[in-house]
Amino acid sequence: MLELRPGCECCDVDLPPASLAFICTFECTWCASCAERMGHECPNCGGDLVRRPVRPARLLAANPPSTIRVVAPGCAARLASAGRT
């Protein structure tokens, strides 16, 4: 089952379960803005970033999203230095 991580791994913006988010095969999670800036390629594994599925609201109580935030140190700075601001 997908973790549905609660925030963008780069900018740490909140990503509620129904929000537009992008993930790679390892569930690295990115907001739409950061995914666009990365060219829809995961900087961690090089895989494609695809739209994260939305878990239906009726299933969230029994299958809650993760509360663990993952933030890649220096991600925003690396994007800026690569001219992807």
C-alpha cells in the first residue's frame, strides 16, 4: 500500500492525500511545482515522476496516510544552482 507521504521532499509543502503530488517507484514524493522543475525525473533514483493516486476519502480512516515527513537536504538549493528555479 502506498505511504501517501505528507509533504514534498524538496520544499516541504503539505501534500494532503487528495492533493496533486508526484512519486517515483520508491515513493519519493514531490509537489507539482518541484516535479516540474525536476523535469519529472526523481533526483534520488533517476526514475520517472508520475501522478500519485488519490486514496478515496472513505478509505482514509482504515488506511491513513503516513505522518513521517521526508525532506531531501539541500534540494531547493541544488535546483536553484542548476537553473531550475
